[in-house]
Amino acid sequence: MPSRSLGPNPWGQLVQSLVAFLRSLGASRLMAMIAVTTALIAFFAFVIMRVTTPQMTTLFTDLTSEDSSSIIKDLERQAIPFELRNEGAVIMVPKDKVTRLRMKLAESNLPKGGGVGYEIFDKSDALGTTSFVQNINHLRALEGELSRTIRAIDRIQAARVHLVLPERPLFSRETPEPSASIVVRVRGSLEPAQIRAIRHVVASAVNGLKPQRVSIVDEGGRLLADGAGGDNESTAGDERRSAFEKRMRNEVEGIVSSVVGQGRARVQLTADFDYNKITQTSDKFDPEGRVLRSSQSREESSATAENNGQVTVNNELPGNQANSGPVARDQSKKSEETNNYEISRTTKTEVTEVGRVNKISVAVLVDGAYTKNEKGEMVYQDRSKEQLDRIATLVRSAIGFDQKRGDQVEVVNLRFAEAPSVPPVAEPTGLLGMLQFTKDDVMYVIELAVMMLLGLVVLFMVIRPLVKRILAAEVVPALKTEAAPALTDGSAEGAAGQALLPVSLIDVAQVQGQVHAQAVHRVGELAERNPNETASIVRQWLTEPAE
């Protein structure tokens, strides 16, 4: 059986051609190509990883080490990617799983807040527990619950509560008062109203605890509330005055801004308070209003007889006959009447509490009006006296002006240093209002757009010229050889009889165009060198009959 020749191996030829091409490039060009290829691979790998990475958002913040460890174990068990920030106090998870994870962790009572609450009794064995341990657990649970409640207040990051609940000693008439101390970590500073709220919340949760016995200290060691004594009346009065001034100032500024424009008025209000507590009692009697209260009458009558005889024993004996001589008699009668009248009386007690307003002073500064001239420029114009008087009338009505009390209201028109504020932009309605893009969503879209733009720039400015250059470098060696007839297996034969690359592996259209251009160029050179031979050849072509 005759053997069949399989012909040259096309893959071997491809490898040889590739090796020859790499050798022809040189070391410098080869290293440049490797560096560019590596940079492109790294760039596209970063883009792909950044696009495919889920958008992370905050799951919980201000976590304690115990809560953070428990949450991380749960996330690892569920194979959910996460990130830790701020030394584990902040946990980031994919945005599309935040709601489900919070609900799932809430089933496991996470986060616990770094304190022990009433859940301490869930797993305790009450049968073998002494009363001392029960009392300690109750105290720990109460302190933990109060800490969680205090952390729910704005600006408070963490809180720790210590309660002192003394027991009444035996044979003691007095019961020691309980006390509490609180240490808080805050963002910024707490307002006086928030401090009072914390004291009253803790006092209401503990039996027998008074708000005055609660001490509050911040993380810097500053005493926010003293639990050694009662409330300072002057401090309470200052807080009441500040609240009154703030409320009145907002009301005045609101009514003036509605006339002159938002941000075009400044109001300063000062109130003089009387912090003296006065108790006054007065009695008033009406002499015309008499009422008979009681009446008493008394009558007395008496009679006496005179005996001229001697006084003997016989005369004093009972049954002795009186002397028949003449008797002189003395009779007296007395009548007495006493009437008691009640006069009408009115008793009036007046108590004037602390914080009575003695005087109010208001200073209102308003900006002028701005109009556009013919050139479109903003021109300042002072307000008229009539308009200022109307604004002053509005201010007097707003503060309850009392001339007898000595109230003062001053309205002055001066030009402000800053330009008029830009009117607020209306919120989008319709479809844009329903979308409600957040800042994170907008930044994510911008990031994707920038990455796509960079990818297009790299594709058209780096990859495309590099590919063209490589293809041009592959075609140049092929053009240097003589044109050869096509073989039956689809390959070309060179001048030395060696088979070249298959035609299917080369861009046929580009190669043919370059071959034609080179052939035309060579013909032009031959015609310039041998004009006579070129003319004779052209005449011969013209004289030949067409086939």
C-alpha cells in the first residue's frame, strides 16, 4: 500500500514564524510589548474586579468587641463577604443584603450593646440560685437595660451605668437613699435638656431614686450633673430664660423673614427675668356685711328681810316661830343680754413663681431690597420708613409688647455684607422623585462611567495601534519574497521552495493591497529607468488584438 504524504505541519510552521517574528523585534521592543501587555492585563483585571465587587454599605456602627466577634462568626457561617473598619467597630456588607442580615441578626439578639440586660435570667437556673446571686443579677440587668436606653439618645455613643441600692439596716429608722453614676461618650456636647432627661429616665426606672442623686460624667472627665445635692435654681432659671428667648426669637425672625425674605433679617432678643418667688397673703373685712352669730340673755332677781331682834340660838332653830314684829324687805332684779356679730372677711393668697418676665428688648436688623436695572445688575435700595414701622408693629404684637413693663423694640435697615441667597431648588417630582438616587448611587454610576471611558481610551489608543503594528510587522517579511503560485493545500511557495504560512491565517485583502501597491511602485521605477523599453512595450500592448 503506498504511503501518503501528510504535508508540512501548519502548527509547527506557525510556531516557527512566531519565533522568527519575536527575534526580528529585538530585545527592547519585546520588553516594551511585555510591559504594555502586563499593564493592560492588570488594568482590565482591576476594572473587572471593581465592577463585579458588590457595593458595600454599613451594617452596624459603634460595636463593642464582643458584638463584633459574634456578628463576624455569623457572617462567616453564612458565607457573606464583609469588611471591618475603625478597628472592628464598623462592619460593611453588600448593600442588597443589609436589611435581611439585620433582621436575621435581630433573631439572635445581636448586637447586644456591650451590656447584659434582662436576658441574663433566660438561661439561669433559679432552683439552685441564692438570693444574693439573684439580687446581683437583677442589678446587672437593670444597669444594662439603662445603658441601652441612654445610648438611644442622640449624640450618645456609649454609656455605662452604676447603681447603688443600699438596704435598710435592722433597727434603723432612716432608709439610705439610692444613687447612680453614669459615664457617657458623646459626639459633640449634650444640651442641658438632654442631661435632665437622662437623670429623670434613670430616676424613674429605679425605685426610690431621685433625679438629684444621679451624677453624669463624660469621657473627658467633665462633670455634667452633680448628684451630691439638689438642682441649682439659678441654673434652672437660666435654662428657662434661654428657652424663652430662643422661642421668641424664632417667632420674630419667622414673621420678619416672611416680609423681607429668607435670610434677610437678623433678630436679637433679650429677656429680663425675675427669679424671686413671692408669696403674698391679704385679708379684707367688709363692715357693711354683719351677720348675727350668737345671742345670750340673762336675768337675776333677789329679795332680803331685816330682823330687828337679837340673834339667838332659838331664833335659828327650825320650826321656831318668827317674831311677830314688823319685817323690812329689800328686792333687786338684774337683766343682761349679749349678741355676737360676724363681720365678712376675705383672705387672698398670691404666689408668684420663679421666672416672671420683667422686660423684653428686641433688636431687628433687616436688609434692603434688591432690584435689577436695565443692564441686569442687582441694585440695592433702602426700605421706606413706613415699611419699617409696619415691621416694628408686627414685632410688638409677636412679643406681647407692654409699655408699662418697659419693653423696647428697635428695627433698623442696613445693607448686609453678603449677597442675597440663592432660592432653594425645588425637589424633583414624578419619575425623578420616585427614583430618589442617593449620594452613594450617584458616585457608583460616576465611577462606572469613568472606568468605561478609560477602557475605551485604552482600547482605541493603545491596543488598536499595537495590533496594527504587529500585523504590519508580520506582513513585511512576506512581501520581501518573490510571489509564488498557490499550492493545492492553500499555502504559498517561496523563492527557495519553502512553504510559507497558510493564506487563511493572513488578512488577504490587506496583503493583496500592499502587494499591488509594491508592484505598481516597481513598475514606475522601471519605467523611469528605461523609458524607451517602456514605450515599446506599451506600443506592443496596443497593437495586440484583444482576445
